[in-house]
Amino acid sequence: MTTHRKALFVLLTAFAGSALAHSGAKHKHQHNHDAHVHGVAQLDVLGQGNRVSVSLESPLFNLLGFERTPKTQAEKLLAKRAVSNLRSDNNVQFNPQAGCKMVDAVLNSAELNPSQGDEPSDDGHAEFWMRWEFECDNPKALEALEVKLFKQFPRFTELRAQLVLDGRQAGARLTPSNPIFKLR
Ligand SMILES: [Zn+2]
């Protein structure tokens, strides 16, 4: 975990309510490319009350296979489809008993969404940050999060997952053959 991410996670943990309330806030930070490994990404699940936020911080490679602004028509089409897919609600799914539905999806990427993203990096690497927000009718029934991202985007090989649910913390390493994050 990068220093920035630790700080963010602590912040989210401490101020979960206000962080969720400010879901549209811009995400500005310094990347630490020591932790940037193609195929690997970080997944944070933060739940409080009936709101659950799932954040993904990943090398852009995992989404597109390259790490720069799309140039050719084919690359632009690929990126457009990837973004549309990423914003949909079929990448992370909670067990149905919890009755969760996606209420917001925020993508932060200088390469894919220049008006919102950080400054493009000049070291040949790029990352993106994605957050899905859910409202759950029955949060007490939250038991598992299935990560379908692996199927949508096969370049993801490992997710380092962290959970803070009603103040309780847990972690797991998720892979295409082990895509279910147990929340209890
Ligand atoms: Zn890279």
C-alpha cells in the first residue's frame, strides 16, 4: 500500500460519513510507482450504515493494455467501451440478500477523462481510480462481494482488497480463481 493510499484509507475510515457524502469530490494525489505492478490493483470496500463504497486504484494497463491517452480510432473506441463497461454495475456485485444497488460511479483518469483526472504522468506509466457507490436495503445481510472485474478485464490478475465495514477491518488477496471477498 502506498503512503498516500494509507492516508486516504485512514481518512475514509475516520470520516466515512462525510467522505461518502462528498462522493463527487476530486481525487488529487501523488502516485507512488514503486507499487505500480501491471495486473495488480487495490480494492477498498468501505461500508457504514446503508452506504457502501468500493474504490479501485489500478494501473491503466489493466484496463486498456497501454498507459497513455488513446490516439488511434481503434484505441479511442476501445477506451470508450472500457469506460462504459467500468461505469456499469456488473463489475462488483454484493450478495443479493443485502439488496444493494449502485447509485454512483466516478472515474478519475487523466488519460480517459482529462477534465477530471490528475496531471498525466511523464514516466511512461499511468493509473486510474474508480469508485462505485452503493445503497443497500439490508446492510446487515452483507456477506460477500463478487469481483466480476476479472471477467470484464482479463488483464487484472490480482486485487489487494481491504474492507472497513461498520468500523471492522479485514483484508484479502483476490484472483480470477478466487474472486469473492468475504465481508463477514
Ligand atoms: Zn505501468
